[in-house]
Amino acid sequence: MALHLANLSSEGINVCLAFQDTGCTANNWPWRKEGWWVIGPSQTLVPNVFAVDLTTVNAFAALYAITFSGDADWHGTGNNFYNIPAGVPFFDQCLGDNTNTPRQVDFEVLSFGGNANLITYLGPAAGQIRTVAPFIAVTPGFGAFFISGSGFAPGSAVSIVYNYFPSSGGVTTNSGDPSIVSVDSSGGFTDIVSVSTLLETGNLDVRATDSNFPGLSATAFVAVT
């Protein structure tokens, strides 16, 4: 369970985050700023500060990112201006503490929306930010089902496990031999999974889990008609 950050750009990026910390009292802002996390092109990273169930922390955080070259960045548009260091050594200080932080930038607000796990995609173009929860859609067919997903780690792989409960009784499962599907560069995938017994009405329970980031997992329970 965590917040995942995925770099979809062609250049490495440095990321800093602002998040609630009631231990901070500088300028009466109970928030902390921390960075830089380094994420290479097409890589996904879980910042240690958000390697948690997101439902157990404040519902919002904020993010700023910049490429290694400094030619492009990802920032907000809501006037959330905070001071950060000019260089890239790691820093960790209260949000209201502006010691050695000569650069002021607008942070992008991230809303967790009651989700335990999320992934924030940065790119592929500068300024493009989207935060989503893992999701799958399943459509049963004759002897197979079609599955598509989004909100997974780009370039990773997804393990698909299903249980099919026909109306006549019993269960067909692939839990011991899951299907493995590649995730594309945008964090999505599509696949057709054969189920030889999927020939009558019943119910289909499907789970897709990112092989490299287990927190990125989604389920679907659909009726077979």
C-alpha cells in the first residue's frame, strides 16, 4: 500500500513532496517538505514517506518535479508556492522553514480520495500529471474473458488470477498458474484469458496485481450471462 510515482518522460527527474506533519510549527504550517527522490526514465518509485496505506494519512499531499537538465518541470496552478533548495542534495524540513531555500515553486496538489494505493504519472510531456487508482474491466466471452487495466507501473508486468463459479456448481481457478501480461508505457494493459469451462452462466472473480509493485492491484467481480 503506497503512493507510487512513475516517470513517463524521456529524462530522469527529481521529485520533492510536501505532506502533513503535525510536529512542524514553523509559521504555523503543520506540513513538511522533503526531497529529492530520483526517478529514471520509465521507472516507478515509492517514496519512503508514502510507503503506507494512504487511507491512514492526510487526504492530500503536494508535489514538484524537475528534469535532471532543469529544462522542464511539473508544477501546480493553484498558487501553492513553497520554498525549496536550489540544488538537488536531499533535504527534509518543515514547510514553513525557509532556511537555505531560495527557490519558490508552485506545488501540484495530489488527492488520495480515500484510496489505499495510487500511482501518479509524470509526463510524458512536461507539466502532465495524473493520479489514478489501479483499475480493471472484465468482459466474459465464450470460453474466455477479455481484460483491460490501467493504473499500473509502466514497463512492468501484471499477474492475473481468476476464479470462475458456474451456476451448476464447482469452481475453475488459475491461482496456481496465473497469466502474466506486460504493462505498456502508459501504465495500461489488455489481454484475453482462456477459460475452457467458461461456457455457462455464473460469476467471475478476477484480480490483477503488478508483479513489481504489489500495492498496485485491482479486482473485478462480474456476472457471466
